[in-house]
Amino acid sequence: MFEGFVACDVPGPAGVVHTLRGGQGAPLLLLHGHPQTHVMWHCVANDLARQFTVVMMDLRGYGDSARPASDLAHSPYSKRAMALDAIAVMRHHGFERFQVLAHDRGARVAHRLAADHPAAVRRMLLLDIAPTLAMYSRTSEAFARAYWHWFFLIQPPPLPEALLDADPVRYLHSVMGKRHAGLAAFAPAALAEYERCAQIPGTAKSICEDYRASATIDLDHDRADVAASLKLDQPLRVLWGEHGAVGQCFDVLALWRERADDVSGRSLPCGHYIAEEAPALLLDEALNFFTT
């Protein structure tokens, strides 16, 4: 799926980070969402690599990256910790400053990456999210029903991880298949890879810790930014699916303008999985934004 890309396992702060690198030109980091891996970029990565040095990585707890043990504060799965993985990956590949394209959970990592390491991030394109703090604090019944997994995965252990471990493929199909485009949106080879990685021992625990961190320590970090009037100063473009819950439940641009100074964006005629549902539109957006 990734012609000309080379796989590399990079030593990260909490274990190996699985990466792929391909192309040439200015560096562009791609971060995937839940419950996927770097494979979600298979429809756009080869085209992006014609103009950029593309680096894809599996977030910690996902794909073929490490699944570190957690703690009571969930700090190893904070987006601050995951952002340090991204810094380590890009430095390993020789880049101190780069652009970021990120979806879902990866976009939350990108938000923290840009906030904590502003000199490293030149500009960002985020897919189908609003800021984590805003989404939790302004949750509606409609959002809670659509994003039920947010509230299931954060329940105390061991129940959520035990239920996921009982049938990880069924969980993956439920989360991905019940959205706008259903499972038909995913290429068979990509879906098979998501299924493989969902069954790697420790994945269920890591997924739960990722979400528990977002509902606890990540919110503390976000509240500290708000209290300090810290706003992102990098150009930020946000895209969301018009058939997805994020755009239907939140004023996406307004919420990002509370957290960043230079924000643009629009909805696309698709659901949550933009890179696989509307790759041509995403590619046009990315090329226009990152070559500016």
C-alpha cells in the first residue's frame, strides 16, 4: 500500500515507535486515529510523497508501536507523552521542524505537540475533531450517543478492557462500521491490518488508557493552557465530515478559534474517516495548505 516507503522502528521515550518514511521534500508527519494505524493514510500517502518527505507513525498503544504500562494518573498515555514520541520520531529522521496532518486521536496528539513544542510545528491540518476540553465540557445527548465509546472506555479497569479483549475485531467493526459510510469505506487490506493490530496483546488496555488520559490528565493540561491564555500561533486548518457527529454537534471553527489564532476550515461531504472516504478532496486540501 505504501510504494517506496521504508519501515523503521524508532526508539521512543516509552518504547519502540513504528514508522514509515517515503518521498522527498519538506517533512510532513501523519498521525492516525482510533482504532486504526498508520495504514489509514494509504489512499493519500503515495501522492503526498511526491512533494513531501512523509513520515507516518503508529501512536503508542496502537499498531506495531509499544504498549507501555500505565499509572494511576494515566500519564504514559497523555497526549503530552505521545507528543514526545512524535518529537523523537522526527528527530530520528533528521527533522527539527515539520508540518502535521492528523486525524482523530492523532489530531489530539498534534494539538498538544503544537502547544508544547511550538518551534517544531510549522502548520497543522487536523481532521474531524474539536478541542478535547470543549468536546467534554459541551457534550450533548446526541454526541454522547454517537461517541458512546468515549464514555465506555474511560470506566475503571478491568471491565472495559476485558470486554474489548473478549472480541477485539467485533469492537473494531462496531466503532468503525456504525459510522456514516459503514465498513465499505475501508479497503479489505487496510481493514485486515486494523483487525490484526486490534488483536495484539495489550491493545485493549492501551486503548482504554488513551481515553482515560483524555478524560483526566489531558483535560488538566488543556485547562492550564486556557488559564494561561495560551493559544496556538501556527496556521491551523480543520476539516470535518458533514455526516459526522463532530460537525453536527459542535461549531468546529468557533471552538478552534478559542484555542488558536490562525484558523480556517470547512466540512467535506463524507463522514468521520475523511482520509478513506474522501481521499481526493483531502489530498487537494493538504497540497493547497502545506505548499502555501
